[in-house]
Amino acid sequence: MDAAAFSPVHLTTSYEMLTAFLGHYLGINPLYCYQVVAHVCVAFSLPFVFYWCARIFGLDRWPAAIGALLGLAFLFFADESPYGTLLGAGLPLIAGQPLEAINTAGMLGFGTVSGYLWQGKPIIWILFLPIGLALSYRFLLKGNKSDIAWLTFLGIAGVGLSNTGLYLIPAVIGCSWLAFLAVERLQRTHRFDFWHEFRRGLYLAIPMVYPVAILALLALNIIPKPIDTRSFGPMYMPWRPAVDFVIGGPAEYLRCVILMVAVPLLLVRGRAGLFLFLYLCAVWLLCLNPLLAPWWMKNIFAYTYFRLVYLLPLPFLCALIAAAVPRLVRPSDARERAVTGAALAAIVLSFVFTYWGVSILSGDPKLGVGWKSPTECQLLPANIEFANAAGKYIAHAKLLVPIWTAGCELPLLFPEMKVVAPRLVTHYFANAGKPEEGSLRNQAAAFIGGERLGSPDRVKALELKFRKVVETGRANAVAVPQSESQRVLATLKSIDPGWHRVLEAGGLVLLLPSGTEAKG
């Protein structure tokens, strides 16, 4: 296959197409349906999912309802790094810097990714994994065959949402099975029937058939993998920074440890609590083990290793804190109340010392990232302003525009417009067997972007690439930052004196050749 792909399993993910189809069918703008309607639906389903999962793990109705609110409250805790909430607008601020110089602690934490619930990946990380954990536990506990059917649907839907479902759904099911085996071995008063539990666990292989089959097809290259994977980052990175992406700094690690120990063992307790604790141990042993990290990074790429951290259901653990409510309300011995109170105090203190603000208030007004109207899409105001002003000129144009962020967002507003240098343009063309073309377009975009152009020799080399893109007709419209408009316009006039400045909006200046303006 000649088509390039962002993901090795681009042929199996269908969530974006489904939401676009539903939007078209319902008479809603497909982009609005994807970025706003889907986000609202997922966000409103979160408390019901937390409530349902908490009920499966033994909480009564009112504690489960309180727990659902506590799970949501965890998602309102802002993460340390601000870059994850900036919709990509902050990338120029850190471009060219080594990873060690960038504050990535919690850049993709639960509070941050909960603001991206229109995307398939966060839906899996926050919504599907707790559901998979609860269904696996209920099946292993009661043996209901209907839970296998629901897990199978969950696996299929998870792969349709994002390629992370290929390994996260099997991982949560597998770790649940190992945890339940350990619970049965530790708590059985009579002889432990390993083969009975093993045969029951084999049923859990059914939900894993679909994602594992796709992984096998990838391994056999029946589903074609990208030829060039350099855009996915290196094959290895240190374990600690990879985990820091989600968990955060040392204080957040301590908070995570307190939650993983106190909630299952001191608040939930019993078989359900022991199962949760052993599940978390299985995740750390098999998925987040530094000794196994190179193997995982080799197979899912180093820069995506952080996704395994979402197997730790921290928002759901916060929902289970409500298991302490009945113990504090009903009469009980002083020792039990003291243990429960100490566990709650430790959890509260851990959150006090890791408070960075409220996630929904995170943003940067200077970059245009902040509150938006419910009628607006999840796009930067500057790009929307430019689109409204220049739409009639660029709707069908071949536009060369800075990759971040206009090159990512403008094509969403104008589906018939051709972007000369989209995000990961070198990756696109390398996988289509034309690496030189991707490099040419990327360097042309670098010339108009203006960030860190470097030495005069490099500027001259980039200018030659830019001239080639324009002279060969690859681009018939150029949008540049206002600060670079005079320099770029001078180069365009040396190619064709008819190039001129049309308008300025959203920090970008639209440059067109003669005749194009009248046509628009």
C-alpha cells in the first residue's frame, strides 16, 4: 500500500469517521460533532461509569455516587507541566530544545488528557480501562458469560477508537486475570483448584482475539507498517522521564503510591481491595517495570511508552475513596476508625502538596488558549480568525502555511484545501516512497515559519527549497507570520512580481499571486 499513515493501524480505527458520519446525518457540522458533541457525551458519561464500576467493587449506592464525584474531582487537578493543555500552541516555545530542558512532568497526566475527550485515546485511557477492569473482575468472580460478550465489544470498540486499544485492552484483561488467580490462591480456605480457575480465565482470551489478531497481522506485515518511523521518535528513552509524562514529579509519585496502597488495602478491603492491589502490582511488574521497558519501547515506540501508565486507574481509585464513608458513619471499633481516618488524612495531604491549580482553568491568554464559547470548535482563536477572513481565498487553494498550528487546524475548516506541508509531512512522503518530496516541503515551511532559521547559509538553502515549491506550482497561496511577511514577500516578488499582500488576520498575512484574489 502506498498510503502513508500516522499510525500503524490506521485501517482499523474508525471513531473519527463515525462521528463525522453522525454529524453529517444529523445535520451538524462534522468537525463540531467530533470536537464538541462527542466531548460532551463522553464527559457526561464519566460519573455514570465511575458509579457503575464502584458498585461492581462492592460500594453501596450513596458511597458509589459520592465516589463518582471524587473521580471527577481528580480530573480537575491540574498537572505540573503546562504544555499539554496548550493545544499545540506552545510548541514553538520549546522547539529545538532537548527533552531534558523541557518540563514534561505531568504533561500528559489525567487532568490534562481529560480536556481532550473528543479524541479516541483519552476515551480509552479514562473511560474504557476502568470498564475493562470492572468487567474482568465481575466475570472472574461470578462467571457471567454476558461479561465476556461486553468485554469483546469493548475490545473491538477500543481498537476502533485508537491504536492504543491494541495493547491496553489485552493488558488490563491479562493483569486482572493474574491478580484474581493470586487472590484465589491467598484467600481460599480449602484446596485451591488451579485448573478450574485457569479454565475460567481462558474465556478471557475471547475478548483479546480481535486486538491480538491485528497485532499478529502487523507483525506479519499483512497490515502494512510505515516504512519510515523516525517521526515517532527514538527506539528508546530513559524509563523515568517516560513515566513522568503521566505521573509527574516526586510529590506526584508519592501521591500515586499512597492511592495505590491506601485505597485498596485500607479503604476498600476484602477480596475486591486485594484484587485491586494485586492488579496494580501486576501492572507495575509486567508493564511499568524498568527492566521490561526496552522491550515495550521496541514494540510500541519510546515516546508512546507513557500510555502504559494509564493502566493505573488513578481517577477510579479516587472514586473508591468513598468506600471509607460507611466505616466513618456507622459504629465501629476505634482501631478501624483510626486506620480509615489515617488513610484519608494521608490521601488528602498528598493532594494538598501536589496541587497545581484547576485543570479547566489552565491555559495561556497570550497564546489564545482559554475558555471558548459552546458553539466553537476546539481550535485556536487566531486560526479561526484567519479562516474567517481568508476563507474565500484559500478554501480551494494549495496553501503553504506554518505547520504549527495553522497547518494542523486550517485543513479541518476547509476540507477541500490542500496543505503543502501538513504535520509530519516528511513521514507522509517517506512512507509513500518519496522522502525527498517530504523534505522539500518541510524545509519550505521552515523558511516561512522563521523560528531559529540559523546561519545565513541555512537560510539560503531553505530559500531555494521555498522557491522550488512555489515555482513548480506546489503552492499557489502562502500564509506567513506577520513578522516574516516582508522577507517572504520579497522572495515571492523575485519569483513573480504579481505576488502581493491580501490581508492580515490572526497573526498571519495572506500572500497571493496576481489574479488569484479576483478569482476568490
